[in-house]
Amino acid sequence: MKAMLPGSKRIFNHACRRLLGATPFLILFFLLSTPAYPQAGGVMRPVSDMFDPLSRPAEMIHNSSLLVLAITAGIFVVVTALLVYVVWKFRRKGPEDDLREPPQIYGSTHIELAWTVVPIIITFVLILVTSRTIGEIQNRKMPANAVQIRLVGHQWWWEVQYPKEGIVTANEIHVPVSRRNGPGERPTELTLESADVIHSFWVPQLAGKTDLIPNRKNHAWIEPFATGTFFGSCAAFCGTQHANMLLRVIVHEPEDYDRWVKEMKQPVVAAQPGLAGKGHDAFFSHSCVNCHKVDGTVAAGVFGPNLTKLMTRQTIGAGVAPLTPETLRAWVRDPQSIKTGCLMPDMQLPDNEVDSITAYLLTLK
């Protein structure tokens, strides 16, 4: 192969550098353009795109944001155009400009009114639009058939309670899909609380951000128009594992949601003799019962997630890893290896107890 000419080599090297520099943006573009895909639990929506609202409150916020974006874009265009015009019109044309004083506009009533009144009107319009949207969302009256959920933020996981159904789970919210109008319209009302520090509930495609504050009850609601699994997170820095305090909202068809509720109400099958039976005994002989709860047993802890229907969940550690026998065993062996800084300590269990406790936990479904 013939050697490149100096000029061609420079062009080639420059092109390579530009391509490498653009790589992160290409990756970001690929992620943002990744379509939703089917999986167990419904259609997975890998990108939490707030510009693709699929719930009534998110849609209301989106519509208001489009008006705000249009107004601010118009301001940007006007200001930029005026700036370019002034730079070009009043550029230095020669040495004679150094001795010439530009026209003085101090005291011009028309100009001062223009740059005072117009911004006031724009600000007033934005305040009205924002206030109307906030009012419509906060003052929404929930119908009698609304799903009631109590969501409690912990460092660093989500406790999910269904008071009417008597269901308690963690890190996953299951709700029915709602129709836009008429029969089938069924929103979900969320009561938001915190057990320790300030957290913030945010599922971009379903609703805006709402804080979870200690000793206070805040309220939010969602009304999804599409089924699937939506991704959310804590939107307020709450400590070491804030970035891994992840949340999933799984939206079902009404009959599938009713089936899920029925299955969650079923009692846990007692552990059979064998490895799972040994794990049952080991689980209840250690301090696991001080932090976790398993319905129908003496385990009544409240500091960690309720484990009654553990194996019905998609992830472990509030979304840091998929829930599989392998990740479950790794978590029992040493939680810090998966989620550094989490409040569950390494119990220093021998391998035989790790295996048996894992076998027992796999029966909780």
C-alpha cells in the first residue's frame, strides 16, 4: 500500500480525531433512539423520555413545556438576530470611526418601554400557564375506583404498599392501564412518605417530580395510557447509593392487574424439607428477621424490603441487578459486592448457609 501524502495523512488523522470525539454522542443517540421492546412484565421502555408522555399528568406538563419552549425559542431567535444585526451594522468601518461618537439613546421612552413591558408580559403569560397546569394536576379529584398506593422512600429502596388490598412489595409499582375518557378511566393515587431523608419520586413518562419528605405526606397521581414497564428513579440526592435507588412502574391490562393482585394475596408456600428447609431454619435463626418481613411467619422487620413475594420481582437491590438465582446468592453472600454502601451488612455466612438461604428465598413467590 502506497504511503499517504502529507496532506492526506493530516486529513485522515483529523477525521479520525473527529470521529473519536463524536463517539459519545453517537452512543447517546443510539440509546435515545432505542425503541421499546417486549419482555416479561410487558413492553420495556429503556429510555425514560419525558418528551414522550404516556400518562395524563405527564401529558399536561409536556403540553405546557411546549408553549414555554416556543416562547423561549422565539426570544432566542429575536435576540440573536438583533445581536447579529448590531454587530454587522455598527462594525468599525475605518479609522474615522475612532473619532465619531455613536448616537445616544439614553432617555428614549419607546426603547425603555419595549425592554420593560414586553418581558413583563412574557413572564406573566408563563406564570399563568404554569400555575394553571400545577393547579389542574394538584386539584384533580380521584374517582372511587382509583388505585391507592402508599410509597415510602428508604435509603436506598422503595417500599410499596396497597392499603386496600393488603399487599406490600418493594421497588416495583403495579397499576392498571387507564383509558383517556369514559369507561375504563382508572388513575392511581400515590401517597408519598419518607422513612429517613428527602427523596423524590420521578417517572418521566408518567408524572412530574414530587418530593418525599420525612414527617410529611405528599400526594401525586399517574394515569398511564399504555401498558409496559416504565423506569423511574429518586430525583433528590439522598446519600451514597442515590443513583441506584431505581423504580419500575409496571402497567397491566385491567384483567392482568386483577390477576396480579389475586396472586399477591395468595399465601407463601411453606418450605419443603431439603435445602430450602435448611435455608428456612437458617433464615429464622439469624438476624434476617429483624430487618425483613415474611407474611405468616415470625419475621416482622420493617427496616428492609418485605420478602413475602420476593421472586415475583424483576430486580434486586432496587434495580441494580436482575433478580436471578445467581444475583440472589451474591446478594446473600455479600450485599456490598452488588450495592456498595447499602445498609444490609455482610453477614459472613458460610457457603452452605448461603446456598440454603438462597434456596429458601427462591420459594418466596
